[in-house]
Amino acid sequence: MTTDPMNRREFAGAAGIAAGAAVMLGAPAIGKSAPASEKVRLVLIGAGSRGNQLLGSFLELPEVDIVGIVDVDDHHAGETAERVKKAKGNNPDATRDYRPTLDRKDVDGVIIATPDHWHALPAIQAVMAGKDVYVEKPVAHNIAEGQAMLQAARKTNRVMAVGTQQRSSSHFQKAVEVVRSGALGKVFWVQTWNYENISPTGIGKFPDGEAPSHVDYERWLGPAPLRPFNPNRFHLLFRWFFDYAGGMMSDWGVHLNDIVLWALDAKGPRSVDTTGGIFTSDDNRDTPDTMQVVYEFPECVLTYSMRKGNGLKFNGHDYGILFCGTNGSLLLDRSGFEIIPDHTVLPYGIRMVQGDRPLRKIDLKAEKVKGDDGQDPHVKNFVECMKTRARPTSDIEIAHRSTNTCHLGNISYKLGRKLFWDVETESFKNDPEANAQLRREPRKGYELPGMG
Ligand SMILES: NC(=O)c1ccc[n+]([C@@H]2O[C@H](COP(=O)([O-])OP(=O)(O)OC[C@H]3O[C@@H](n4cnc5c(N)ncnc54)[C@H](O)[C@@H]3O)[C@@H](O)[C@H]2O)c1
């Protein structure tokens, strides 16, 4: 497949990212299509836990060649390249720096599975170099980065798919159809949650130390503030620190809120109000272990609840989504969904004052649907879109909005108050203090093109 790079100045000028307002462009076609049989050559950037899970799905596809593995940890890069060799027989490059791979003419796209603070820069540089992108969720470290990614994808006409793979599970699709069909009645209340008990040790406390010699730690930090190496702030556990990610809210909340926005056909809430803290974990995280977020939509309330100090499940689910309508409820997670019909009642007080009246009959059938995993079809959809040039199932625009709900929850938590959000301009209404939280200053040398 051929590539069509765009130079940095062209992009920076055209995108006008500094204004901060998201441009939701709607052009459906994204370049020339290629025959279905044509090979797709991909490089994996970030060969840690998720990168290797994804690789399992990409290696299943006969039309995909993995031609490079990039990781700032030489062990991760080398071991993952070895895995590809065993599976496919080719010898992918194993390197520390992704930038030279973006100049390779034989690379059609990149899979980005780095920590959240390392999503935006490679994704934008990749589309500017004419590559298509599969980037992990949450879209980015902050809202401005997500806006820049969306604009870059649109400006360059490249595919930018995001790893919110639940959208490719058939039971999530069916559940969304049920909510949208009106069968539940008027849906006015939605709950999402993550509950577990890791108290009191949590991720523990470890002293700063020397970064391992097989790691380019300065580059791992990238746009994040420079600070000494600490194993708790590194592989896998980075997600519990605001310098690199957004805690449970964006790590898991994005999967849950993504489905809610889809089912409600909404771009985002009009307000957010978060409370919480670090109450049960005696560790060195700086993201909360207890959190309650209340979002308002025009005619619906959404709550996200998270606790790490008590594992009592909600109706047997330690995470999930509950849609409540005036006819009944739909309880959903990766294992499947359940429709639970409601019944109407006539309370004693009303009956005493107004007399008896017939109860509204609810005609909703109970149903249980088994779940399936969306990862393989999600990856397949990305590869197909590279050929057909169609917008992917989790296009950057969709996932950016879902990610925004998580950033909103965290910004309200940090400021300790209710905030009012304009979904069209993607900014807080008359609130310079909150708007200052839309972006963070990247470390010198790691500025986004057009944002520096
Ligand atoms: N879609 C899902 O269900 C799902 C599941 C898990 C994780 N994720 C997402 O995947 C991302 C990675 O998470 P993880 O759990 O795999 O973390 P991880 O720490 O296991 O892996 C990240 C890898 O990226 C490497 N890396 C860091 N900076 C780099 C750079 N500049 N260039 C190349 N490599 C770099 C690290 O060395 C590490 O090997 C996160 O954004 C996370 O939210 C998504």
C-alpha cells in the first residue's frame, strides 16, 4: 500500500490546533481504496502488556505483516520481535525510537500501545507521514491532545482507529440497539462502576532508584515532567499517576462511558460534578481510589462510581453499565447483558388521596444475552478500513468524545466543584480555571506539531 506524507508546516498551518476548539469534520471518504488481498505492513509501537495482547489479534490475520517492533525497553522490543518471528517467520526490526520507522516506505500503519501520555505525539507524526493508526484508549493524556489527534487524522485523510474494542462485540451492539429502540421506555438514569478491594497496600510504596540500563527512561517520560525513576510510575502502574494517565476514571471509565454515549447518541454531558479522594490505599498513587462522578445530560443522569477499598459487587458485577428506563433496566458487561422488566406501583399515599387506579402494564420481556470478545473483530475492522478507506468502528472522533467524559470527571475532581461543559466548542462555560486544565505543557522537545 502506498503512503502520502504531509509536511509539518502544512499540517500545523492547516490544523490551527492552538485555538483549542475541536473541529468535528464529517468527510466520509478517507483516501483511495486497495484490493482486499493486498498486504498491510504494520509497526507496533509500545510492546508491553497491551501491545502483546493486540499483537495476538494482528498475527491471526494472514494479510498483515508486522515489520517492526519499537519499545524504549530493549527487552520488550526484543522479546516481542522474537514472538513475531516465531509466528510469521519474518524478522521485524526491534528498535527504541519510532521516528525512523515513520520514514519507511514499506510501512503502511502503526499500532500504538504506549502509556497514555505517549499516544498523541506518535499518532500525529504517523498520520503526517502518511501512515494509518490504531491507537489505544484512552485517546490521549488530555483533551487538547485528543483534539489535535482528531484534526490531524482529518487533515491528512488517514485512518485513526482507537482501542475501545467493546464497540466490536456483538452483544454490546445489540444492547445499544435495545436502549435506542425505546423498549426500556424513557432512559433517564445510567450507572457505570468499577469496584475492587486492594486496600490497604494498593500498589505499595517504593523508593526512587536507577532506571534499568535496557530502558531509555528519558524517552519513556517523553512529554511528561522529568523526575527520578520509580518502578511504581513505570510499566503498567503508570496509569495511577496524573503525569502519565488519569487513574481508573480514564483507564476503565472510558470503556464504560463510551458505550453510554453511543446508546444515548450523545456527544457528551452538559455538566460534571466529582467527589472522591485517596481513602483506602496506603501507596504512592496520586489518582483517587474512591470516586463518584455525576454527569448531567439534557434528560438523563449518568453516574460513574469507583472504589478500591471494598469489592461488593453490584448485582454480581464488579464493573458494568446499568441503563434504567421507565419500562425496565438493561445490565451490561463483557460477559453479556440482561434485560430486567420493571413493574409499576401505586403507593399507599396516592391511593388514599386519589383512590385506586389501574396500574400501567409493562410489556417488556426478560432476556439474557451471552457476550463475545470484541478484540479480534476490532483489529480486523482497522485492517479492512486501511483498504476500504472507510471510517473505523471506533473512529478517533467517537473515541475522543468518550475519552473527554473521563477527562471531565478528573478535572472536576481536581478542582473540587461542578463544571459546565459545551460539547460543541469542547470547552467549559465561562470558566478560565477549568479551561486551563484542557491541556498540559509538554516537556521541551516533545511538543505536538502545531501546539508547541
Ligand atoms: N483496550 C484495552 O482493553 C486496553 C487494555 C489494557 C491497556 N490498554 C491501553 O494500552 C496502553 C498501554 O498499556 P499497558 O498496560 O500495555 O502498559 P505497559 O506499561 O505494559 O506497556 C507500555 C509499553 O510502551 C513502552 N513505551 C513507553 N514509551 C514509549 C515510546 N516513547 N516509544 C516506544 N515504546 C514506549 C513501554 O516501555 C512499555 O513496554 C495504555 O494506554 C492503556 O490504557 C488498553
